[in-house]
Amino acid sequence: MAIKIKDIPPEGLTLEFDQRVDLLDRGTATAACKAVLNLKPDQGGIVHISGHVRSTPELECSRCLEAFPFEIDGELNIDLAPADSLDRDGEHELVHGELDMEFYQGDEIDPMEIIREQLLISIPMVPLHSPGCKGLCGVCGADLNKTECGHQRNAPGDFGAFSALKDLLKK
Ligand SMILES: [Zn+2]
Ligand SMILES: [Zn+2]
């Protein structure tokens, strides 16, 4: 549902969302998401967007591959500027700073895209189902959170070459 910039009243517009999004491009909208956005137009086509986004997408632990719910509950505060304002005058960057400045194409914006983007940047690069996840055994693939298979492996912080040396010394 795109919103035309010119349809946003000067006093601002509040939008509420409660729907599922296809956050991780899996082809199905699986992550329930709630959001409240305030859109406020400014000069030069800039739209201030503030609000609150909540969702609990299911992520895969990067160590043990188990799926786990990841809670996102965050504020958002961005300035959206028309993409062509960049060519017209480079001064926007100087005035506003590029920190929370994003750009839109054409004469409308898609709030759901903004919400989706906000959720995506909240997802860690290396998701862990728990900070102390022990991962999978490199030898047999057992989930070391659930079982102790007894295979030898490098302790965290151990480096391959050094542990090999340690093994040699032990013999
Ligand atoms: Zn894990
Ligand atoms: Zn094992």
C-alpha cells in the first residue's frame, strides 16, 4: 500500500499496521508484525517518519541451525527525501547529515517497505538462539546443546594449528 506524498496532510498522518511480512524472502509472509508510523511532510519533499515496529520473526541459529523466535521491538526515526533531490542540489546532505536520511523514488512511499527494512536491520548478522549456543559437532554433526558426543574439537578461542601442537606435546 503506497502513499502519495501529496496526500500526507501538513499536520501529519498516523498509520497502524498489523500484518504478516515476508521478512527473509522465503516466499511466504510468515513474520507477524505490528507497527505504528507517523508521517510528517517537510519542505523539499522530505518526509519525517517516526514510530514503533514490533515483530518476532523465526531465525535460524547460525551455530546449531535450530529455528528460534527473535524478538524485535524498536523505535524508528528517519527522514525520507526524494531521490532526485540529490541531483538537484547536494545541500540536503549538508543540512540534514546522511545519518538517518533515506530516499524514495517517484512521488510515493511504501510504508510497509520502510517497516520491512527497519526489521531487517534489527536482525543480527550472526543470529544465535542463545549467546552460549555450543553449536554442532564438527565430526558427527550432533547438536552439542542437547548431547555430548565425546568427539574432540577446538574450544572457543582455540586455533587449529595451536591445538594440533598441543596434541603433539601431549603425546
Ligand atoms: Zn544455537
Ligand atoms: Zn561428534
